[in-house]
Amino acid sequence: MDPFCGDETHDDDHLHDECGVFGVFGHPEAPKLIYLGLYALQHRGQEGAGIVCADEGVLSAHRGVGLVSDVFKPHKLARVTGDRGIGHVRYSTFGSSNLKNVQPLVADYARGSMAVAHNGNITNAAVLREELEEQGAIFQATTDTTVILHLISRSKMRTFTECLIDALGKLVGSYSVVAMNGTEVVAARDPHGFRPLWLGKLDNGWVLASETCALDIIDAEWVREIEPGEVVTITDAGITSVKPFPPAVPKQCVFEFIYVARPDSYIFGKSVDEVRKNLGRELALAAPVDADLVMAVPDSSNPAALGYSHQSGLPFDMGFIRNHYVGRTFIEPDQGIRDFGVKIKLNPSRHAVSGKRIVLVDDSIVRGTTAKKIIKMLRACGAKEVHFRIASPKIIASCFYGIDTPNKKKLIAHNMSVEEIRDYLGVDSLAYLEIDALLRATGCDPLHFCTACFTSMYPTLVPDDYIPKTNNKRHVDHSTEVYGA
Ligand code: SF4
């Protein structure tokens, strides 16, 4: 299911997307192209958006809280000028959701101005921040990206790219980063390559994007994915690539395939749509059921449900109709409506589900609260049987690499057996995909994926592994400040 944007409909039953990054070099319409790229990446973050461009070496920026279309009205986009720049859409995995944390972060330092936008999560950010604060650094933002700027500004290396590499070399965790100063744009992926990052070409310029759907929207040619551990620098002299970090086994986020990325994108060398359909096929092979139809919890589960339908021979039907025009706030009647948040977004088609034995496919379950409401809605519309099929394994652990997960104690599968979850949700049968089937569905080397939220096997040190020197947590909470978009 796609994430709900407004508080009242905030979907607490799926892991939330993290962030998306975009960059352009050498195109006269860079600000508008970045705006469009961010539009295509909106599914990766709905809480804030920003664009920074460089014009004759001078950076201009606009950032705001909200959706891309809210943040960038024409007169605001016109303030950002230049033929090179970077952009970001944000979902807050680290740091509160206020304007100070909206990226790209921009700073002036001894060598000029710079901007950084980051998709991922730095697991040793708290330790690095504490060290920097002890050395006198002052932080305004609470996002982990701000640590990267401080490390760049303190680096004694020669060029901007070398300073960025110096900074990134101190990080543990996940990052797909786009960064710039007045003249160059740099892209980097962490050595494990947790998050995707693409290089594209448009006319005589270059484009960087989290997913190919953002290259498509501006008719950019797909050149290749930035490789894990690779740093690409684009200047007026051309493009250069280095791999400065010790090599590591790729640990790409398998959850990008399950839920995060758009199905029309290619990431990690594969079509997201194809992998999701494979997930459904694997699910049908592992957990068949005698039923009348297959339906999805739309939209992100549609390909998996189609895959289940193709493999099982059961017809696929659009049993849920989704309202695509949901805004950010809603006025609820005083008397209250049962399951209001879910009903704003989804409604079952009574004709399709009444009297039917249904296979309902969803990509994942986090807390189970939304799933329970959805199933109740199906029952209320006369569904005879509901067989719930989940196109991923049980989520039993938190993610520390850029996907927002609740504490593991709030994960339903951390606390309950499959039978207990089945009983809680009120379904006739429940089956999850096993981890082997998930990895098989990717068609890639199974060792090249992070599966930590399903297995608790983290590829790197995570925050719990670091012992803070002090308990003196003194970050200012800016969350009550009000900013116009
Ligand atoms: S823990 Fe899960 S969501 Fe996080 S990077 Fe690994 S596979 Fe992706």
C-alpha cells in the first residue's frame, strides 16, 4: 500500500519510504528538471523537498515542508537559478520533521558554499556528532546529513570531491548522496550500496536520480547505476569516477523491491515490477488456496497480486478502489466514523467482493492495525472468506539504514506467531513469503541483499552497538516552529 500523506490517514502498517535524491549538471533548465525529478520521486518522501542550484559559482536554494507541488510554486522555483544543482524529497528517518532538516542542507565554509542531499541513514551519526560537538561544532539541524557537512568542512583534502570522500570514509551505515559546491556535482553510494542511485544523460548534461522513473519524466537516457562504493564527480571538464573505499559485499535493501521503489523503476539491475510479480508467483506456489479471486491492497501490492493470479490461475479483480485525491488534512464528523483513516483512502467494491472467497495480497505487515481495518471492511461488504497472503517475510526487526520502522516491540510479527496474527486480523488463513523465496524472486545473488528487518542480521554496526560518551542529549526540538511552504 502506498503511504498515506496526512496525519489522519498516516499508514502505520507499512514501513515508510525514506528519501529520494536528484541532480542535474550542465543543463540550462536545471531547476525545472530537478523539480520534475523530485515529482517522480515523491513516493520516497512526502514531508519536505528542496532544490539547490549553482549559477556562476553562487548557490541559490529553496526548501520547504510538504509535497513537491506545495513547496515549489512557480515564483519560488524562479528564485533558484543555474545550470547545475541537486534536489531532495524527505521522509524523516532521523531528525524531526521541520524546515531546518529539509534537504539539501546548505552551508558556507572556508572554501565557499556547499550543499548535500542524502538518502539513507548513518548509524554512527550520534557518535560523530558528539565528537564534533566536543570540538566546538554547533548544530542547527538534527538530521544525520548535517554531520556530513561538518566533516567536509573540517577535511584538509584538496578538492571538494576529496573532502567529501574523506567525510564519507568516516561514516557507517547507508548513503546515496548527491553533493555540490559552486562548480561541481558529486554522487556517491556507500560501499554496501544499500540505496539505489542512477546516472543519466540529457542533451549535453548529466542527471543523477534515486530511481529510473525520475530519469523517464525528463526523457533522460539511462546510462548506468552508480556502483556500491563509487564516487562520481561531474565538472565542466567532464565526468570522473573513483572507488576510494575498502571493497565490501553489496547489501542492497531488498525492501526497495518489496515496497519502496516505484514499480516502473529499475534498481539493482532489475525491474521492480518484474520482481514484485515474482514475489506473487512464489507466494502462490508456497501458499495456494481454493478461492474465487485474487485482489491487492493497492497500489504497491498490485504487481504481487497479479503474479499470484498468473501462477494460481485465479482471476485478479480490483476489489479495492483507491481515492487518489487525498490531501493532507481532513475534517472528521464529530460523531466519528469507524476506521475513518483507512476509509478516506480505500473502499471495497461491494460487487466484486460480496459472497466471494478472496485471496488478499499485501506487500508487508508492520503493526497490523491497518490490515485489521481493511479486512473488517471486506467482511462488512460480504466477503465469504479472506485468505491473506503477504509478499515478504515477517518483519521482526527495525531498519537502521533509512527505512522508518517502529521499535521492534511494536512490530506485530516480533510479538506474535503466524497463527496469533491470523486470529488478530480475523482472516481465514494467513501466509508470509519465506526469505529464500523472497531472494529467489529478485533473480540476483542472494548474498547481495540486506534482509536485516526479516532476520535481525545487520550488515554493519548499528546505533545500539555504539556507547554514547554522555547521556547529555541536548538537541533543540524545533518541531513547534511554523514555516510557510
Ligand atoms: S533492514 Fe530491511 S528495510 Fe532496512 S535496509 Fe535492510 S532490508 Fe532494507
